[in-house]
Amino acid sequence: MQPTVRFIVLNNAETIRREMKKLYVDPAGIHIMEPKFQFITLKVSALPLKAALLLKQEMLARGGEAALPKEASMLTPEKVDILISGTKAHFISLTKKLKAQPFGLSRIAARIDTLMASKEQKKHNFKVGEHLLPLGERTIIMGILNVTPDSFADGGKYDRLDLALQHAQSMVEDGADIIDVGGESTRPGYQPISESEELSRVLPVIENIKKELDIPVSIDSYKAPVVKEALQAGADMVNDIWGLKADEEMGRVVSHFQVPVCLMHNRKVAVYQDLITDMLNDLWESIDIAHRSGIPAERLIIDPGIGFGKDLDGNLEVMNRLEEFQTLGLPILLGTSSKSMVGKTLNLPTEERAEGTAATVSLGIMKGADIVRVHDVKKMKRVADMTDAMVRR
């Protein structure tokens, strides 16, 4: 056999260790060398210039790379963004040194350490009601149940109690892990409804699902009074499209009932200086609200909010860079099912977007999505299972 040279993808510690074991590398050597094979690039934003210059110096001294704006060399800006790149070993050495440095670099070191810890794929059980969902082991399927007359994909299909329950039963049989019940359409240009109207739609459905089916139920609402009554009726989780920002009582309600909450990214005006950086900052605000309300990190999920507060190009960019949301260190829920991103890209009506949705589900799982929120549970469960077989090895 002739010598060969090829590319190999070693994108996390697990794959690096696996390849070394194939070579029968000494176990002690694997432990030493694994951090040296894992390459990482981080962006630090709005860093004081003195701190940025010192950070660059320390990273270069360790054999890593650092990039600053040209104007930084002229010492003119107060704050700058910086890219730093190197192996995991470089970053371990870097943070040890930064913890003793001035200009706020000790805080940057702590944040880098947190990111390093969250980067490795971890399998754990996520508690929703009485159910333990195996995050990391497989993709969790959230089935959508809109009991509305005007939702964009299924408006009017399940707005009768009997039809809603039949559909919930069907989704359970098709492999749903959670059923997300919504009583108000939030499609673009939607008309808000009263709390009483929303409650009249969702409460009977939640109560009957909990009575008839053994599955966690999520309430899809941004109104604290609606969420409170839904949780009293048996809902196990909250899905808030405004990330606790629309109703100041929402955080306290979620905290009181000790349930998980999905914090979705949203904006009223889709104007950004840097899309992903701004989105992460928006989500950090939601996470801070949750923490101040007494909601621990282990009950938080984040959703980048495809189709909300973003144009088509922005939605596609989010999909392309979805793994960057792992920065937040929380499970990621992805909701792309039949949305306008698919329709506009493929120029297709809502009822013909299954293949486009499947592409987003598969790519999303590859890029770190833990939960997918879908209309067609049977088809998307198959897509998720096939993708899991390839990705979660």
C-alpha cells in the first residue's frame, strides 16, 4: 500500500480521541495530545484597547493567532473586536495567564474557560414534567399543535377540541417527545388576541392531553397570565417567543412553577450592526432576566428565532452559523418548519415545503440543534433519526 495524504475532520475531543485510539496511541499520550489537536477560534467584542493589545500579545506568545483592526496600531479606538485562534492547549495556557492580568482580562479568561467546558458534546437528561429527555443522545422532537384559526401552516385545522386531541395522539404515535400548544398566531402581521380568548383555546386542549396522553406539554405564549393558567392546567414547559421580555411577570411565573422555558430571539425592528453578535447579546439579556427571576441554567433552552426579527438573508446566515449559538452553553431549539425562509428560497407555498424543512432540520442537527420544532412529526422524526445516525456517533 502506497502512502496517502487526506483531510480528516477532528472537530471535538471525542473524534480526536477516537482517531488516536485507531492508531493505538498510548493512553497517556492521548490525554496529553488531545488539546493540541483541537483548533478553536473565538471573537471577543467591545474589548478595551489596552486589554485587546495585551490579549493579542499573550496569544501570539503561545504560538496562536490574533487579529485586530488596523486602527488599533494607531491607538485611536477606545474599544475594538479581536479574533483569537489556536489549539485548546493554547487557550488553556492563555487563560491561566489572563487571570492575573488587568483591564478586565480575568473576566475574559473566566468566560473562555466556560466556553471551553461547554464546547464538548455532553449527554444528559433534561427534565420536562415527569419525563427525562436524553439531550445529546438523540434529537428531541417537539410537535406543533396550533389551536388557532389563522396560523400560517395549520390555521383552522385543529381549532376544535376533538381535532386537536386526534392530532396530538397522532404526533405521539409518530414519535413526538413534546407537544407545543399555541392559541395565538404569531405569523408576520398577526393580530393579537385577548388573554381570555387565548385561554379558551389552549386550556381545554392542555387539560385533555395531560389526561389522555403520556407526553410533556409546552405552552407557546408570551403572556404571563396565560402561561400561569396553562401551567396550573398541567403544562410542563413554556415557549416564549419574546424571551421573557414582553411581559415583566413572565420570569416570576416560570420560576414559581419551576418549569423549563425556551427563550427565543426576537426583535421588533430587524436592524443589526453584526447579526450574530447582536443576537447573542439579545439572548444574553433574556438569560440574565431568567437568572434574576430565579430560573436556573439547567431549566433554560434557547431558540435563535428563525423567521422572527430577521429578513431572508439573516435567517439563512443564522442557519449557516448555528453552531455559534453554543456560545451560550444551553440546549438549542430550532424552529424552521414550513417557514418563509424555506418558501422564499424555493419559491414554494406553505403546503410544499417539506423537503426544504427537512434540509434545515438535518443541517440544524449537524450544527448543534438539540430540539427541533416541527409540524410533520413523522417525516421530520425520520430525518432526525437518519441525521443522528450520521452525526451523533
